Amino acid sequence: MVKFCVSLLIFCCFGTARAQNSSTENQETQKDSIKKNFFLKQIGNGYFPTKYFNFDLRYLVKYNQFEGLRTGLGGVTNKTFSEKFRINSYLVYGFRDHAYKYSIGGGARLSKNTNTWLNLSYTDDLQETGSSNFLTDTRFFQFFEPRLLNIDLFHKHITKTLALEHQLHPQVSSVAQFSVSNVEPTYNYQYVLDGDIYSKFHLSTAKIAFQWSPLETSEKISKEKKESFPKFTLQYTKSIKDVFKSDFNFSKLDFKTIHRIAHKNKNLSEVTVVAGVAGGNTPLTHLYHAYPNNINKETILQRFSVAGITSFETMFFNEFFSDKFTTVQFKHFLKPFNISQRYKPQLVLITRYAIGDMKNPERHQNIIFGSLKKGYTESGFEINKLLFGFGLSFTYRYGAYHLPSIGDNVALKFTFNVTL
């Protein structure tokens, strides 16, 4: 009887120890899995996380026609460093223009409940002429940004910025910003106004932007689930003459909406509408293009490059500029072809339309461009993820801006899609 009791006691202790070891192993496995998922998510967002500082992968390697190879380092402090303060900066170098560009900034959190931040920054860098950015846009990262390879029209700017971020509602985010900039085009450009000629200029601008996501909830934000659609963004910009030696008075109103519809057959439709109007004395640097992505070369093979995500693939760079424009893009993603567990290419049908106009094109000297007032149309398809994330894109230009040579209306390109 004593032997039986001793044996039972040993068995129970051994079983308990095994259970504790198994529980500990499971907890360690779960922790490792959480750490791995967090790391992959950070990499997918374009950050390499360390204890106090997250390196920004956007600044590592880029290429464009003006700077050539552009490389450097940048990043932002994380919550381990502080939940109330943050510091963000970058330093890059262009090997073709032999120039450093940099930015240094920081922010202080004024309210946790409304995610209110007051931010300051000083930036000395380049910006693509005619590009429009929304202050409320969420961070977007691609391992490879195809449009950058072919951009050649940039302007230098030294900009001092003061901005306030504020979550008005779980569905509404807002940003207000005031900035003072010295702007100098890198190309031969002059803006003529009332007999005065400007080859570089000073601007003081105030901006306010709102983004409304009607299906967003506090629960989705806190759990960091997938984005909700539709999204509506409205932004107003005002340049004020004589404030901090600003040269021009002008205003801009920009709008964007994105909506995605998931179908029962696992197809997905996406519609993107972008519109903008500029009034007053606006230099070309702050007007609009329609995100063209076609190189100015003779043959289809010479123009063979990589397709963008929201760009017009058959529209040549610097072909059109507008002071008012609207673009509509429709994409229909068919259910991926289930060839094997790992090999699932996907067909995407695409149609794009742009319309715009320019009120005083004669003010913009030493640069030739056209108008979009007749309406620009292109359609095509992509077959994505054929091999190592690469696919193929075919787009055809037709309608009012169809060109005499058939080959000039065709864009054949790679696509590149990687999902972590």
C-alpha cells in the first residue's frame, strides 16, 4: 500500500511538471509567433523595428531620372522610446545630382483619446511637379515604386511646417497645416504674372484636410483590422501673398474617394475618383498632372518598364497639366487562378478616364504641354504574380487622344506585387 502511494505521488508530480513544461513551451511559442507577426507587419508597413527606433525602408534605395540612384537612412522613434513624443528624420544622397536631401521633425501628443499630435518639421528635398498629396492619407509603402524610375520633372523646396493631427470621430480624421517654402524648379521654367517673371518663388500655404470612413469603428481601429471602404477625402489649400514674403495668392480644393466591393464569387471591384481645382496665380509646380507613367521613347520595347498602381500607363510624362481635373479609375480583380497552393496568378481588368483644362497656359513658359479637355481614356488588363511577384500589364489608349501610330497607343509593362 505504501509503495502504491509513493508511486502515485511520483506519477502526479511528474505529470504536473510535464504539464507545466508543456504550458511554458506553448506560451513561448505563442510569444514567438506574436513577435514574428509584429515584425512582418512592421516590414510590410515599411519599417525595420528596433527597441527605440524604427528604420524607414522607404529611404534605403530609390531611383529617378534626376537624382539617379537615391539612397540613405531615416526613421521614427517608437512607443518604447516615448508614447508622448516622437522624433522623425531622414538623410539621403542623389548620385546623379550629387546633392544631399534631408528632413528633421518631431511631434508631441496633446491628447491620447483623440490621437491629437502637434508636429514640426524642416525639409530640404525634391518633389515631383504636378503631384498632389493628401495630408490625411495613411502611410503607403511599396518595396518597389515603379513610377519613380521615370520621373524627371522635380522642383527643389525648403519647407518649414507646423501641423496638427486630430481624430474628430472614429470615422473622421483631420489634419491642419501651415508651411513656408522656398521653391526652385530643377528644369528651365518661368512663371509670368503681370509683367514679372519668376524662376523661383516663396510660398506660405495653409492646408486643412478631412478623411471620412463611414464604415470605420473604434473597435476596428483599436484592433488594427483591414481598412474599411468607402473613404472620402477633402482638402483645401490657401496660398497667402505677402505672408512671410509669399509671392502668390491661390487656392486649391482637392477630393478623393476610394471604394471596394467584394463579390460573392471572390471577385473584387475597386473605383477611385480624384479631382482638383486651383484658382488664382498658381505656378506649374502646384498644379495637376494625371499621374502619367509612359516614357518618352519611340518603340514599345524601349518604353517597356514597370506599371504603377494608380497611374495612366499610356500617358507620356509631362504630356498634360491642368488647373482643374478629374480622374476615374476602375479595376476588377478576378478570383486568383488556383493552379497550386503557392502559384495563384490573378487577372485584373482596368479602365481609366481623365478630363481637365488649363485657364492661362501662356503664363507657364519654356515648357510644352497639352490639355485634357477632350477626355483621355485607356483600358487594359494585368496578369499579376506570374513569377516571384512579377506579372504583365497591357494597356491601350483610345478616344480623343488616340495617336496616329498604333504602337504609340500601346503600353506593355511588368507588374510587381508582393504581400507579406
